[in-house]
Amino acid sequence: WIFLDLNDLDITNKKDVVSVITNKVPEFIINCAAYTNVEQAENEKKAAFLVNQKGVKNLLHACEKINAKLIHFSSDYIFDGLKSSPYIETDKPNPLNTYGASKLAGETEILNSNVKSVIIRTSWLYSVYGKNFFKTIIKSVSNSELNVINDQIGCPTNAKDLALATLKIINEI
């Protein structure tokens, strides 16, 4: 296993992506990189698309060079949230914001490529690490009053469960 973070590889730099990936020659690339600040993406559209679309395109280019498989994490934000039942893979995307549109653009790059790939759409990711909704709620519970939105329905995803499911996918493809 080789783990690379932003300090090791900027996926928006095609030359660096190709250089690092062709040097390491992995069988699988798991793309966890993303521009994820939903609200800020409205003000930084170019940055959101640079990471979420062009970065994915750069990874695909490198995958093609070494015949690597790509596992890509996407988002439920590619949908408009208006459906009254859970979304399924074949539902028509209709993002309502820049973040969702940029994630859909990355998915489209993958679907239009010849790279063997898996797109995993996840939502409300949480763990004991990093900033997330779950930790915010736990912290808020210790205060005297808890205020949360009540106009969204989601499916919280435990990061450990997602990692285990990803390993299972790797073992099956």
C-alpha cells in the first residue's frame, strides 16, 4: 500500500500525477481527494472543478498509462434531493450546486474513460477523526441546547465501514 496526501501529490497537476503514478505503478488508485467545502464552492467554482473534475481526469490519464484500476469516491450531492425514496445508481443526476456539479463532472470523466473503475457515492461521512456532522452533534449535546436542521434526510456513512467495503471491492475486481 502506498498512501499519498496533498503534500505528496497534487492531483490537479497532470505532469506530477503521471510522474508519481507511473513511478509507483499501483494496481489500484483509490481517489479520496476532493474539494468538499459545499458552501465555499459557490464562490470558488474554478477550484471545485479543478480538483473534482480535472484532478480525476489526470488520475484517469495516469491509470491508462499503467493499466491501473480506479476507485473513486463521489457524493449524493449529484442528486437534487427531491426524490421521496432513496436514490439508486441509475437515477438521473441533477445537482443543485457547484459542489454537486463538480462531483458529477468527475464521475462523467470516469464513465467516458476506458479505465476499469468503481464509483462509490457516499454521504454524511463520519469518524472519530476530522471535522464531521457526528462530532459536531456530540459536542453540541454537552451544551444546554441543540439546534439542527430538519429539512434534510441523509444516510450517515461510517468511514471505517466505507474503508472495509472498499477493500472488499478491491478483492472482487
